Amino acid sequence: MRRLLLAMLLGAALAQAAEPVGQGARRVVALAPSLSEIMLELDAAERLVGVLDGGPRLPALAHLPSLGRHGQLSMETLLSLQPDLILLWPDSVGPAVQAQLQSLGIPLIEAQPHSLEELAGQLAAIGAAVGHAEQGERLAARMRAGVRELAVRHARAEPLTVFYQVWDRPMYTLGGRQIISDALRLCGARNVFADLALPAPQVSVESVLARDPAVILLGEPGQAAAWQAWPQLTAVRRGQVWDVPDEGLERPSFQMLAATAKLCRLLDQAR
């Protein structure tokens, strides 16, 4: 019965996708909170028909059907909404579900930028796909101008070394291709684990001690006290174990530019 239901829903979704779209996609599902936020920034929220949840929703999205949560996509719900565009953050679903989404025949945009410059391009691309090309180009231009300004203002001959702690038990950080590493670079800093390829590698206290960052940034508040057990760390000795100044740093949408500017101002205190 479940297979029959999926087949019926898939047929309806393919028929919907085959219809002429006209002024861009009109029935969009966003499979990450950052992608839902981009739709709001593009003034295209009326085209959203479903979202994947991950933390509290923005009030403007409260009425939309849920497609599940990070790592738990309901394919039946997605197909029942008959989308004509899927916005996908690849890490929000497993490899098997990614392959299934790509096989549906529904237009799909993968958006997982590794830099703020890439993010600017994706703002323009998504804007064009949903019939808001002008707004997308404006946001992209503002993003690129802001990136250039931050890079010039905070350039340093010797980058400030930073450890970004995503979680503590077990301890996770960010790899070099994660977009926050690029935000640190714009602020004249360097992720001490930038040599790691995984988006969120697990690390040990010993490895942090070996790399001895000048600043420790905490993605979750309330974790600073635990680092006081390691006074040999430069960041601890100087009192530079800080909470991330803006949660928007972890949501790659246009608002990340302002969150990066806050980060730069905080890191300036460590110089």
C-alpha cells in the first residue's frame, strides 16, 4: 500500500513539474532552514509550500507544512505537495534520499556554498529560479560588496588562529571547506582545523592543545567554563573563549553577511 501511495504521488508530482512554470517555480520546497530564509530574503515566501525543520522556525514560515526534520525527510509529504522546484542542502538528508530526490524528475537546486562568494551566486541562482531574478541579483551584489569590504578592513599579515567548537561531547569542529571557515578568513583569522576535509570533524582536547588557538569560539553557549581546566591554552590564558556572537553565522543566507561582520568585530578585540 505504501509503495502504491508513493507511485501515485510521484505521478502527480511529475505531472505538476512538466507544466510550464512561466515566471519561475511556483511550488517550492526548501530542505534546510537557511534555504527557507533565502526565500524570505528574496520576497518569494508565497512560493514556499513546505519546509524541512531544524530548530525554531521564523514566524513567517509557521503556517507551512513540515517535511520532517534534519536527516528525516518524509518523501510522501514532499510528493503530496507537488513541488515544481526542490531546494536541497545536501547534508540535510542521507545519500540514499539525495539519490531518490535527484531521480524524481523535479527541478532541483543543490545549495551548499563553501564561501560567501559562492553564497552570493546561489542567491542569484535561486532568485532566477523562483521568478525573483532582480531581487536575487541585488542581494548577490550587496553580498559581494560586503565581502570585499570585510576582506579589506580586516586583512592581517598574520591571521589570528581560531578554534570553532560546534559541540563538546563528543567534540566537533568545522573543516576548511565549511563556509564559516571562509567567514573567519574574511575577518583576518584562520580555522586551526582548516586542513580537515570533513564538514564537521570530531576532534580531541589533545588536538586543540597541540594547535593552541588564540581564540576559542563556542557554537553553543554555556561551554566556556570547561576550558578553564586547560590554562596552558593561549585562548584560555588571555580570556578569549567566547560564544559565537550571532547564530546567523550558521545559516548560509544573505543575513550571514551581517553575522560575519559581528564576528569580525569580536575577533578584533583579540588583536
